[in-house]
Amino acid sequence: MKKGIILLALVLISSLSYSQTTYSKDAWGNTVAKDQYGNTVSTYSEDAWGNTIKKDNNGNTESTYSEDAWGNTVKKDNNGNTESTYSEDAWGNTVEKDSYGDTKSTYSEDAWGNIVKKDKYGNTQGTYSKDAWGNTIYTPNPNK
């Protein structure tokens, strides 16, 4: 019980200290990203071909995520230009590469099951964790 209260206090303190993004599902099954104040930042939905479409809070398309012939996820801007590609490395980590094939970020799982995002130099950029309701929360590294 004491550990639970300490953990809750740390979560509350950290949520007040950092700008977090919370990802949850809406009534239609879309993923909604909200800032620490509860304002919608973006919405992820699926089109008729199974691609994921990211729209801003005004409904404008920001990017599209689709799968290439090798099973990698390709992120394209609203003009169809490739921004980045997500693939899996030999250890099962997700590697994000820019349109030139240079590594931008890696995503790996830590000992607690959180997904840790690191830049190309191995510096932690942020962590994706779950809250008590199963929503995904992205917390940026406060040192970045």
C-alpha cells in the first residue's frame, strides 16, 4: 500500500512537471492524442485500405502510415513524401529511419514493459507507458 501511494505521488508529480501526451480510443475506435490539459492534439484513424491517417485537431491530414512490400511501416507527409520508415532490428527493437535511410530513433522495451524512445546517439528522448485505464502515455525526457 505504501509503495502504491508513493508511485501515485510520483506519477502526479511527474504529470505536473512534464508535458505529456495521452493516447486513448474514442467511440469509433480511433486513437486520440491529448495534451496534459486534455486538449486533442491529433487523431489516428484507418482508411479503406488499412492505412493509418494522422489528422490534426482541425481534421487536416498531417501524415499517413502504410506498409511497404517488406512489411515496414512508411510514414508519408500530406503530400505523399516519405518522412520516415519503421522497421525491426535483429533484437526486435523498432528503428525509425529518415527518408535517406539514416537512423532517427529506436524504440525498445525496458524492464517494466515501457517503450523507451532513444535518438540515434542512444540518448533517451521519452518513454511510452500505460496508465491505470490502459491508455498509453508519452512522457518526454525532462533533460532534452
